[in-house]
Amino acid sequence: MIEELELETLINEVYEHYGFDFGNYSKASLKRRVDRLYQMDGFSHFHEFLHRIQTDEKYYKRMIEEITVNVTEMFRDPVFYSVLRNEIIPFLAPKPFIRIWHAGCSTGEEVFSMAILLKELGLLHKSLLYATDINASVLETAKKGIFPLRMMKQYSENYLASGGTEDFSSYYSANFNIVKFNPELSEKMVFSQHNLVSDTSFNEFDLILCRNVLIYFNNDLQSRAIKLFDDSLSVLGFLALGSKETIKYTQGDSKFVQLRKEKIWRKIQ
């Protein structure tokens, strides 16, 4: 376990050597993840850990990957996907083209969930799903559309609970202990590395999903991310966050109206 002062030293040294700023991340969350890496890789002295990061760029990248990875699953929070299916996506249906941004997409399970939902609503052909993450390693996993076979039972249950009526296994092919989702789903996806901390808006979207990412940011960084989403969202577009996240107390609060308890907001100006 590292000390608070050591964590501050790590933040400063990473910024000095690599330009990556962890300064506005939630200190409690950041410390938990650094402690996990520190113990997992068998360090006994902080100066050894810090020296490794300073001198070994490959290990630095490993640290970034371990700290920034988020846990996800397909059709996570089925009630949320039910609201998307029945209330949000139908509103977007008349549009000639639908642009959706999954910010902090991790390994891509929720992006594939959205593609399945759009296909069932007859809208996938005129949709484009942008999937971004700061972590290049998880993006490579997401691009492949390959997931563990052992997870399909849970994902199928989530899918059915969200209102899905098809045979979930029809969306993938199984081979030994892995499954690969059908190419027609990934054909409508664009994967790219993007840093919510420092990068700017890159398109205008009808729906932005950033679920369970902002909980790792402090208030200043949350406000910065909400401004980025505001800049990236069309008027009357929708913003979906995680169950413990909110846009209250940010500068963007007055531009949005919350639709329901599933943490979905609509941009009204």
C-alpha cells in the first residue's frame, strides 16, 4: 500500500515524464487501483515502483491500462436498456442518420449491446457508433468483438430482461471457449483512442453514453467532461450516465433536463 504523499509524487512524476495528468482523478479511486497494481506486481518499496515507471515506458503503459480499465458487461442494467429501446431510440428513429458516442467504451460490450438493439429496431443500417477509450489495449479487444463464452449466459439473461425477444446466440458464433459477434454489428462501429481529460469534441451526436466513468473523476474533471458532452451533443440529443453519476452542480446543468431515474438527460438548448 502506498502513502498519500507517494501517490502525489507518482501523479507529478507521470505528468513530468509522460504528460499524462492524473491530478483531477478521484484520489480514493486512483489510490485503490495503484495499490492493486503495486501489490500484484510484487513491489515492496515505492522508489522501486516509481523508478520502473520512470525508466520503462512499456511498464508505464501497463500501469495506464490497469488504472483506466473499467468493468463492463452486455446489456448492463437491463432497465436502462429497456428505456433506450422503448423511449429514447424511437425518438431518434425519424432522423436520416443516427450518430451515437460510447465514451469510455472499455472492451466494447455496451457498444455491441447498442448495435443489437438498433438492429432489432431496424435502425442499424443508418446508424454509426463511435466507441472511444483512453486505453488502447481495451480498444483492441473491443474491435475484435470476441468475448468469453462463459459470459454469454449472463449476457443473454440481461438481454432478455431488457426487452430482447430474439435468440441471443444468433448474434454470435461460438468456438471453444470464446464467441465472436457477427460482423454486421461491428461494421457500424468506429473505434478510436480519446482522452476525456484533454481531448476535444470531434462530432455532433444524437446520443452520448458515458456510464460509470465520471465516478473516477473529481468535480472539476467531471465538469470538464460534461462541457465536452454538451459541445458534442445536438440540441434535443440525449446524454446517458451511470447510476451513481449526475450533471447536477456543473455548468451544463441548465442546458439539460433529466428524463427519468435511469440517469438520462435531454439537451434542451
